[in-house]
Amino acid sequence: MLRYLARRSAGYALLLVLAVSLTYLLAASALDPRSLYELRNPPLPPDAVEAALRAANLSDAVPLAERYLTWLRGVVTAWDWGRTPAGASVNAEVGARLWVSLRLVTLGTLLGTVAGVAVGAWAAVRHHRAGDRLVTLAALVVISTPTLVLAVVLQILAVRVNAAAGTQVFEFLGESGAHGPGWLAAAGDRLQHLVLPTLTLAAGQAAFFSRIQRGLLLDTLGAAYVRAARARGLRRSTAVRRHALRTALVPTGTYLAYTVTTLVLGAAFVESVYGWHGMGVYGVQAIAGQDVNGTVAVAAFGGACVLAGALLADLFTVALDLRVRLS
């Protein structure tokens, strides 16, 4: 099992390096940091502009291959992801925003996946009943609703709940707010601000996985080995849990790796609506600000999240599929 996971991890790491390298080449070719200096009033001397761009390894006068090797050398030897066109450290920007996004993405992924699998399995065993139709309708509504709209709707509902309760049950602007003394009050305040953004991300994840898990479980409920288990005297609930659901969960792990990217991209809208300063907002600002190094750092973060999701999916596969362990 360890050999299997190590082999898969090495493959994912190689793909991540290739993806980040291609992102750098694309960003360095498409973005134009020089334009930021040319728009300044009063204009800067051309020599000063060139010196500033070369100091940040952003000058288009330097061959692209040379810029890439300089950037790669800095990342590999010193874990230095470069500087922005304004001269700020990309490492400092990412360090201030990384954990903000990780809290959202991690909690949103876990809650959304677990809830979606549970609801999808529940709907599958109630095929064509009222509960199944209700879950299907709710899932389709959530899937069809853009993340931005869903976040605004939850904010409106939170305001009404706060007004009805006469107190701030939900806080949803920023990562934290005013709170009492002590670490417990601070932790409670951060948790209070985390509820709505996490629910926004988890809702779409849960709706997607509920549809996937329902379809997968319906395919396995009629399998011969499930019918054989029922013929041996197992109760229907036991046969579903031990045989049908276990098999249906294997493909779900594969889907998990590919939904992490969608969750990371959706976090940009969630962070904007709720006033969080995470990697999603930083990615949008980096592209708009012609920041090559910042854009690549955000892409690397998204790729790392996908890699983590893929490894988690492999762990699920190893745990659930005996054929993988035996091979």
C-alpha cells in the first residue's frame, strides 16, 4: 500500500511541477508589468523602469527562458517565489493569505463531501419516493445557482435571522470582529465569521456529491453480489452499507480530486462577498495588476490543493477497494 501511495505521490508531484512551470511561461508571456510603469504620471525614466523590472525578474527585455530559470532557481534553492511589480515579496503576500483560504477550502471540502455522500446515499435507497425527489430538486437548485448569488442569499437570510433573534447570531464581514477578552472569545468570534463562508462553499460541494453518490449507489444496488448478500439473509440496510455503499464510494474518491479546483476557484467569489483576504482574491488582484509571480504562486496553491485531494482520493480507494491493496 505504501509503495502504491508513494508512486502516486511522485506522479502527482511531477504533474504539479509541470503545471506550475507552464503557468509561469504563460503568465510571463501574457502579462505586461512594464505597462504599470508606463502609465505613471509623471512618467519614470526608461532606465529606472528597466532597472525596477530587472530587479523583480520581470523585464520583457530578458529572454523568457532566462527569466524562467532565474525564477525556478529561486523557488528550488530558497523557496523564493519572487516579487510583485511594486517590489513587494510574493512570499509575504501568500503567507498572509494562505491560511485564510485553507480554512475555507478544507472545511468546505470535508463538510460538503460528507454531507453530499450521506444525502445521496439516503436518496438512493428511497428511489422515486418523496424524499428522493425533494433531495433531487434541492440539489439541482443549488448546482444551478452561481456561488456569488448563493453567498449573497445566505447573507440576506443571516441578516433576517439576526433581526428576528435580536442579536448577532451570524457575523459575516471579515475574518473576525469585536469580541471579549481571552482566547476563547477570540476563537468563538472567528468561528462565528467562518460559518457562512464555509456553508456557501460546502453547499455546492454537497449538492454535486449527492447527485454523484445517488447515481453510483443505484448502479450497485442491483448488482449480483448485493442480491446474493440479501439471499444469504442479510438485512437490506446491512447489505447496502457493507456491500453496495462500499463499492459505490470508490469512484467518489476520484471525483473528490477534481472538485477541489472548483472549490478553490469558487473561494474567490466567497472571499470577495464576505470580505476575506485569501488566495482567491489575491489571484484576481495579481492578474489585474500584471503580477506574474503572484499569479504563478496562486496557481501553485491551487495545484497543491488538487494534489492533496488526489492523495486523499487514493487513500479512500486503498481503504475501500481490496483489489488495490492486493495488487
